[in-house]
Amino acid sequence: MIIPKIGITGLPRVGKTEGLIKVIKRLENEYIFGGMITKSIEENGERVGFKIVDWLTQEEKLFAHISMESSYRVGKYKVNLKILEEFGIPAIKKAIESENVDIVVIDEVGKMELESRKFREVVREALDCEKPVLLTLHKKSRDSLLQDIRNMNNVRIFEITPVNRNLLPYKIEKLLKEGWP
């Protein structure tokens, strides 16, 4: 049986993170999840930034914001790679290495996160580990890491859409529970 490595992709704002969290919530009584989630910050209905959440501890740190001081910029957001490297990556490493964590979560392998070489390395490490991995992926990027992930035999990628976003978490839950032959 192959250890499930599952990617969720889709257009921006379609619900990749929400779908991922739905899977976690449905399974958290059976499995312990660890890693990082990227939550959007909204003000007056408009997205203005992102926080990184260590899923195990639920601790949060500001990762990107339209009014943050940073030399790294992705679109309208200024990005604090130091937070990713000193907080997000250790959350993923802890999930990979901890005997108490069953499933590793990485949200999101996207443009902001891919600015970090260390992040790229920890994503590869997670995909090579002996645990199931649940990650979200930027849909349109032609980045080499994303291309590699899409071509891996042990990774199944599902696109979340407005039509399937309520059913997809159940399909992913089934794969995590049963694996695939």
C-alpha cells in the first residue's frame, strides 16, 4: 500500500485551505495532524494578508500583509520570509519527525512560500517521509518544485472547484483512511 500524499489545487479563493481544514476536522478524532496552515486576513471583505498557523500548537504569526515592511513582495503583499523559515518550516519539520503526529499538513505550496529555498527543501522532505501528507498547491505556477510534485507517482492531486468543494473533503478523507493500492 502506498502512503497517501494528497495535493489540493484550485484557483485563488476557491477554498483550498477550507477544504483542507474540513478534512482535518473530520479526522482529528482518529489522527493527529501537524504542520502549517496559511490563513487569510480580511478587512472589510478584502484580503489584506496571511498568517501562518502551527496546526499542533495553534500559534499564529503574521506572514504577509499589504502594509508590512519587507523587501520581498508577491503581488500586492509584502512577505516576511523570516516568519516562514523560523516558524512555519519548524512546524512542518516537527510534524515529519514527531512520533505523535500521524499526518503532515502543508498549506500552501504557493508563490510566497516558494521564495524560500528552505521551504522547498522541507516540502521535499515531507513528500519523502513515511507519513501521509496533505498539502495545497498553487494551481497555475510553472515552478519546478510544483511541476515535480505534479509528476510524482505517490502524489494524487485533486482540483477543488465551487462545484465539488463540499464533496472533495469526503473523497480525501476516504483516501487517507484507506490509502490506495
